Amino acid sequence: MNRGYKSIVFLISGTAALGGLLFGLDQGFIANSLPTIQAVYRLDTRGAEGYSSILATGGVIGALLSGLLARFLGRKRSLILAGFIFTAGSLLSAFLLPLGAMMACRAALGFAVGIASFNVPLYLSETAPTRIRGSMGTLFQLMITIGIFLISLTSVFIARVVVSPERALPLMFGVIVVFATLMFLGSLFLPESPRWLMLQGRKEEAIGVLRRILATEEEVAAEIADIEASVGTGGSSGRIVFKRYFLKVLVVGVLLQMFQQLVGINVMIYYAPRIFGFAGLTGIVAMLTVPTVNMIFTFPAIRLVEKWGRKKLLYVGAVCMFVSMVAAGAAFRVIGASGDPSAAGKVPAVILLVSVIVYIFGFAVSWGPVAWVVCSEIFPIQGREVGMTITTMVNWTFAGLLMNNSLTFMQEHGNSSIFFVFSGFCLLAILFVAGFVPETKGISLERIEADLKAGKRMRDLGRV
Ligand code: BGC
């Protein structure tokens, strides 16, 4: 009975890894491929913004439909679909299609990222053995950051070795094709989520899957009883969205994802090489600093999210981001006032570099993983699919809004202005956490749900 245990758990975590990795590969692709894309497709600033943000537009639609897909197609088939679109979209893009078709491929890739960002955490939380379930939310984020790092590294390398943009671009897409194919093939061999099988009334198959994952018959029986109890409460129900307690929790989830984007993370990730360029910093440092720091500091989050708790991390992160955005804005102002980056001297450029590093550290260790983790914890079981669909969509909507407007905003209001705007959002985020976010560390999901239904204030959920 235990023979398949190791390999199946490995397959499950590996697919999670690949789903997150593709999210990161496609998201991170923009930063270092942008100059190459602009050269090949002759895009101006507006065109570059459009190219950057169309992924997010696809992400919003993917997230919107993913709840329905997950319910009707099932979790496994949704993942296969995402893997297929990832593979086809990046393969087609490698043929340097005309601009319109290339943008359609980007939108399709965004659609797949939207499906993955909803389905992978859902599939994992429903399928992975309990003892590794907790760290899976953070693992997903870690893989996003590894994807962003990997694509930056390979893009920088390719752009240096292959000088012609027309020849470099297909290779950059080729890197994504490799991992997308792995995800597509890997998901064909996944077991279906036992919880979804139970929702479909396919109990025997659900037991079969659990036998392959869990070590003993007792564990299988206990898990089936748990699932039966929660499925018995009705699974996901449309009517819950009209309940006051659901709306309360929804507003908190929505604001959490909104602030995760409004602190400016993707502007720093997508446009870091450009931002450094304004300050006269170019080359490898400008291209790899952000993805490297982002990846490295997501590792400590895996432990700290359980040790310090969610709220403390959110505070620490927001304070780091606030201070560093003010410093970066000031450095930019000095650089801008001198008219020529080299005339401003080394000090503002060093301040800029250090503050971007502190900023990325602040995000990676806190808001990056914690926003997703808390959103997967606070919704009552009946409204989890709806709640996570809406909060994931909000995340992508704000990512797209920022992508689509930030370069123009910097052109119109001065490069430094956007940093001050982000610092303002960091302050608001701190107030929001203090006033409304509950500490969910170590509190069972049932307890959170019971407190919510008993009418407790959001920030007091789980407190005695
Ligand atoms: C965010 C993405 C961001 C990534 C960076 C994720 O949590 O949702 O928008 O690009 O973190 O690591």
C-alpha cells in the first residue's frame, strides 16, 4: 500500500513547484526581455506598458474563470489546461509572430498564470498530506521568486551571448517552453484532488487517491471522515456571498491583495533595470539585484510566518518598504535635479541601490507570501472558492493597473514621484493591518470560521 507514497508526494509538490515557477517565469520575463521586445517590435513607452500589462489582463480573466473550471473540470484537468496553454503560448511566441498575435499569446499566458495562481494552492491544500500542507502556501511563493530569478538570469545571459534581438528572443521564450512542457506532462500523471472527487460523489476513487498519498488505513479513514463532514456542510454555496460575515472577510482579503500590489512590487520587479538605468546604474547589477534579493529573502519567510506570525511580518515588511521608498524617492530627486546621473555623484546612486534592496527584502519576507497565505485561511469553507477567486482577481487587476500606468506616471510627474506614492500606500497598509487583519498563526480554520460567524471583529478572530 505504501509503495507509491514517496513518488506521488514528490509529483504533487513538483507540480506545485512548476505551477509557481511558470507564474514567476512569465511574470519575470518582462523585466529583462523588455528592451529586446521593444527592439524587435519597435514599441514606444505606451507600447511597452501595454506589453507588460497584458499578462495581468489575462491573469484577471484566468482567475475569474478558474473557480468555475476547478469546479466543473476538476482541479487536475484545470492544471493540465494551464500547462497546455503555458506550453503552446510560449512555443508560438518563440516564432516571433506579428505584434497582435504575440500580444494574444501573452494574454493567453496570463490566462494560464491566472488559473495556476488559483488552482495550485487549492490543489495542494486539498491533496498534500497535512503535515506539509502549512508550508505549501509559502513554497508556492518561493517558486514564483525562483521563476523570476531564473528567467532574469537566462535572459541576461542570452542577451549577452546572442547579440541580435531577433535571435535572442526565441531562445528566451524557449526557456519557458522547457518548464511549461514539464508542467503539462507532469500534471497528466497527477492524482485528482480527493476533495473534488468527493464533491462529485466519487468516494471510491477518493479513497484510492488517499491510499496512494497517506501512510496508513487509519489516516485514510480519518481524512475521508473530515472531507465528508465539510462536504456535508454544502461545499461551496452561492448564497454565502450575501452573508454579512462573508462580506466582512471578503473586504479584508480584497484590501490585502490590493495593498500587496499598491506598495509597488511589480513596478520594481518589471522596471528595475530601467529605474537603475535612470540613476546611471547598468549591467548585471541592475538586472539581477532585484530577482536575487527577492528569491533569497523568501526562504526565511517559510519559517518566520509560523514563528513570528502573519501580522508581525506584515508590519516589519511595510515599515521596511516605507522607509526605503522615501529614501529612493529622495535619491531620485537629487539625481533628477542634477540633470545628468553621472554629475550627481556616487552617493545618490548607492542610496538608490541600497533602498531598492531593503524594499525587496521587506516585500519578499512579508507581503509576498503572507497576502496569499492569509487569503487562503480566512474564508469560511463554503465561500473559499468564491473568496479566493475574487481576491486573486483583485491582485491581478491592480498588478495590471500599475504596469499599465507607471512608466507614463514617471514621465509626467518625475521619476521620483512614484516612490513617494508607494511610500504613502505602505503607510496606509500599516494602518489597515493594525485595524482589520486577524492573526491566524496557529489558529484552526474551523475556529476562525466559528469566530467570524459569531460576529467577532475581524482583527479579533482567533483571540480569546
Ligand atoms: C505577487 C506578484 C509578484 C511576486 C514577486 C507575488 O506574491 O502577487 O505580483 O510579482 O510576488 O515575488
